[in-house]
Amino acid sequence: MKIDERLDAATAQVLRGAMGGDAPAQLAQALHYAVTPGGARIRPTILLSVALACGDDRPRLSDAAAVALELIHCASLVHDDLPCFDDADQRRGKATVHRAFSEPLAVLTGDSLIVLAFDVLAAAAGKDADRALQMIRVLSRRTGMPDGICAGQGWESESQVNLSAYHGAKTGALFIAATQMGALAAGQDAEPWEELGARIGEAFQVADDLRDALYDAETLGKPAGQDAAHGRPNAVTSLGVQGAIRRLKDILGGAIASIPSCPGEAMLAEMVRRYAERMTPVAPVLQRADVRR
């Protein structure tokens, strides 16, 4: 079964369980709305790719880890879009959860997805309780404080921002979780996989800064120009468009070099190269943005 098919099947099963019984109908609908249809699902795809590269001897556990990671990511998007943060109207080409269901239900949706993520991992532990516990620790660290995605959001309330720490927590955290949880699911040590996750995360942050600065809302499927609107630090402001692109390429080259030795090392290197092609802004956009160098 292909990775996307595994993710679809595992996610559908989790959502069926979360929406069953006597659950409040609107909140159940909001959970489904927040998770489906999925976006690019880059983080869980990386997780499963690492697990496969390391042997994937417990596919049920790997699938649970991938779903849990995606649920945390979806929760972060729901919360990021709230009026108290970005006050966004659109996400993934449709109305944000607080616009479609109300602000209180959006808060509850994000909270419920976070709790559900850890429940998924706990339920899948079975005879692999040690692996599951280690993954829970990784995911909790990369979700909360001091260096998870909550910390990343918290940096936006500071008068002075440590750009490296901000990007590492806001974007890099869940990519580190992806590589480390993929290795753990397959019975490998997590530590050697941190650098790869951090580098991929940094690359995606730079790419996201470029997209936010260069693309329009229709292309992005969400509001554009948010960094400038909210006065957030970003790579384009610091380095310029061309400098940010050079930085992106340097990071991706380092990511390939940081892949730990494993049976699927060549496959992972090719995956990073494919993502590099997708992340680099297309030439026509760059030509229109030449004045912003």
C-alpha cells in the first residue's frame, strides 16, 4: 500500500472513532472538517518515509504515529487561524474552522485534536509500549514548551524575537518529530534523526516566507502577506528574495548530507530532492519580484 493510501485509511479510522457515540454533532463535524481533505500531509509522509527507510517492522505503530503527527499539525492550523492570532478567513482553499463553525467550536476542535493525537499513540502501543512512549515524549516536546509549536506561537508575542529559535519552534519542531518518530516506530534511535528534521523544517520555513511574500491568496489557498501584515520576522525581510532562495538551497543540500545511514538512505535523499523542486518558487514569480531583491 502506498504512503498516501496508508495515511487515508488510518486517518479515516481514527476520525470514525472520534466522531462516534453520543458526541456533540457540530464539534464532530468540525473535527472532520479540520482534518479532511488533508493538505499536502508532508510531515506524516516524511515520518512514514523514514520508518520505511529504517525497516518499518511495526507498520500499525508507524501509521498511528503518522496520524498523530498530522492531528497535531491540523490543531495548530485551527488555532493559528483564530481571531486572537492570524484572524484568517481561509485555509486549504475553504473557510477556516472558526468561520465555518464559530470561534468557540474552533478552540474546542484544536484542543480535541491535540488530545486525540496522544490517544492514538497510546492506543497503538500494544506490545511496543517502549516505542510508543518514546514517540509520545517526542511529540509532546515538539508540541509544547520550551521548543515546540506552542513556543513558536509564543515568540510572536515577544518584543524582541530570536529568529532561529522562532523558526525552529514554529516550523522545525514538527519536522523533527516526523523524522524522530519515524525512526522510533521502526525501532531505531531518535537522536541521529534530529538534524535531518531540523534542516527540512528550516527549509520549509524559508519556502513559506517566500510564498507568503510572493504569492497571492488564491495560489496559497490562505491569506497572503501575513508576515508583513503582522510584523513577523521572516527570511525575505532579512535576506531579500534572492538571498532567501540561496539560503533555501543551502539548507536542502545540508539536509541530504545529514541523512543517517540506513537501508533506505537513497530513497530519502530522492524525497528531499523532490521536495526541493516543489519548494523553490517558480521563475515567473521570481521575475515579477526582482524589484524586491
